[in-house]
Amino acid sequence: MLHFIFYGYIHKKFPKYKSYKYDFFIWHVSEIFNEIVQNSPKWFKVFKAKSMGYPEHKRIVNKLSKKYYKKDKWQLDEIINDIIKLV
């Protein structure tokens, strides 16, 4: 479900990525976003299961997790922009 919500959001807020030429790029952004969210303390408290993620995303996930897990409120555009810069 998180994937569908993410894709709807990113295509609405970042319309330039609707093109097929960005499909693989946005897939990476989506997977990194989902791993950060699903491994966050608040998510884990509810669902009790962590996302396995992909090894090639580990560096980005680790870097951004350190930044965002300290914050109480997350700004989705900020997280997505940070991921886009690092992909």
C-alpha cells in the first residue's frame, strides 16, 4: 500500500518524473523511501517488522535514517529531495 501512496504522491508533486524514462530511477527512490519509513521507530512500534531493503540502497538509507529518525515531524518533500540527490 505504501508503494501506491508514494507513486501517487511523487507523480503529483514531482510531475517531471511521470515519464517512462524515470521509471527505474523512481523505483530506487521509492524503495529507499519505503525502507526508511518502514524501519523508523514509530512504524516498527506498530507493525513489529522491519523492511529488508536492497544492499545497493544501504548507504543512502543509513545516512538518511540518522537524519530523520531524530526528527519528530517529517516533511515528505524534504525526504524525497534528499533521496533524489543521493540516488
